[in-house]
Amino acid sequence: MPLSPVEPHLVATIVTSLEMTERPKPRAMAAAPFRLVRWQAPTPEKYRALFRRVGEKWLWFSRLVMPEAELIAIIHDPAVEIYAMVDARGLEIGMLELDFRKGGECEIGFFGLIPELAGKGHGGWLMAQAMMLGWRKDVMRMWVHTCTCDHPAALPFYMKQGFRPFARAVETFADPRRAGLLPADASPHVPMLP
């Protein structure tokens, strides 16, 4: 099988899109010391700060380079809901973005916890909130995408939650660490080539 070379200044990742076309049965949820706080029209700075805290390790950069007017158009759209997962001290430790702009659908645009909480089972609490908020009476499909730059447990986690893969694509982009958008030591699992 032939390999497709990737220029050293680029990162290549495999993106998997997953969907759910039926509302899942309610599940018992363990008590957790978290709250979900809806952000109504957050400032770009506030939004990007949490976006960076949650996603820097996984090379999340799209909202960091997006022109401010375009970002505001998304995060202030009434059909896009942004939530911060907050711990008992009031610290923002996760984010959930639900996009209802396409009729009958809910896209989980961004879903994640700060890296210190990854793999500790707290994602289940956040996903339970996403399901409760996303599956509204007019929603017939909920979907999400993940890529090989994300936490290695992301894809199995979504599948365990009931999402089924329906598409795969290869995405390449300029390495955001080279441009100084993210620190050079971000995402050590994705080597930066010389």
C-alpha cells in the first residue's frame, strides 16, 4: 500500500465522524461535583481561553486563528449553545458546544475536559449533559467528529456512548506550533518535524 507523503510543516490526521439517529435510553448518572454553566454570548477572549485550556494538548487551534467577526458570528448565534463545565471551586474545567444551526440536528462542535482530568471518567458526566441538552423534540440526529490528534480514548468513548462512525477523512493543516499559535511542546504525541 502506498504512503502519501506529508510536507514537514503540515500535520495530517484522520477525522472520524460519528452519529446517533435515535434518542438514547436514559441512564443513571452518578453524582458529580460539577455544574454546567451556559455562556450567553461570551467574549472571544473568554471563549478562546477555555478553548485553549481544553484543547491545546490535542492541537485544537481552529478557533484561535478564526477571524474575530467569524468567531463572534458562531458563538453569539442563538442556535449555538456554549457551556463551561465548572468544578466545586468554580474553576472552568471543560467545555461543551452544541450547534443546532442545521434543522433537526445537533452537532457536538467541541467537547472536552482540561488534560489533567482526561481518563478519570468525568467525560461520562459531560456527555450525559450533552445528551440531555442536545436531544430536543425536533432533533433527529446528533453527531460529532474526532481525529487522531485527540485523546486516544476519544473515538472509543464516543462509540461506547452510542455514536456510530459514518465517515472518515484525512485532514492536513499547517502545524500551529510552528506559527507560535500553540507552544512547541503542545501535543507531544504528534511530533513536530524539522
